[in-house]
Amino acid sequence: MEAPQSTRQLKVAREIQRDLAEIIRSRGMAAYDGAMVTVSGVKISSDLAQARVYVSIFPSVKQKPVMEKLENENHALRGALGRMVAKQLRIVPELEFFLDDSLDYVEHIDELLKK
């Protein structure tokens, strides 16, 4: 089990989530093959060097290509993030993208309940 996050970690994670969401939104849906990409959460390591970025992608059929695109753009996204948080953070964390499939789970439960 992972240790609870400190107040500093939570503040930095929220800032990174907000800024990354803005970066991705500014690129537009066309950059992600028409998919809507939402940064649903960020968890950051205690040394603030690693950030686990959770994204949800709609429609779910585009999850795999969009996740590949995010991984390919990791360096550029981190660079854009660095320009936004340069005044607040000494180091820009390495980004690691994970799929947040909680919306798919909710949709699946909803379908089961309709039967």
C-alpha cells in the first residue's frame, strides 16, 4: 500500500492536473483523432520527480491509439508543462500516462442494471 500524499504533493498534483488538462485541451480533439481526452487525476511521488497521470478517453474505442499518441508526445507535453510551472517547481516531473477506465466501468454497470 502506498503512503498517503503530503499537502505539498496534493497541491503539486492538482496544479499539474490543471495545467496538463489545459495543454491537452488547447491542442484540440483533432490532435487526438477526434477523441475527448480528460486528465482525471495525478499522483506524484514524494520527491516530486514522477507523476502518474490518469486520463479518460471518450469514445473508448479510441483509447489505444490515443494512449500511444500521449506516450509519443510525452517529451513535448512535459516541455509545455515545464514552461507553465517553471516559477513554482524546481524540477518538472517525469510523466507516466495511465488509462482511467472508471467511466467504462460505470457504463458497464449501467448496462447490467438495465437488463
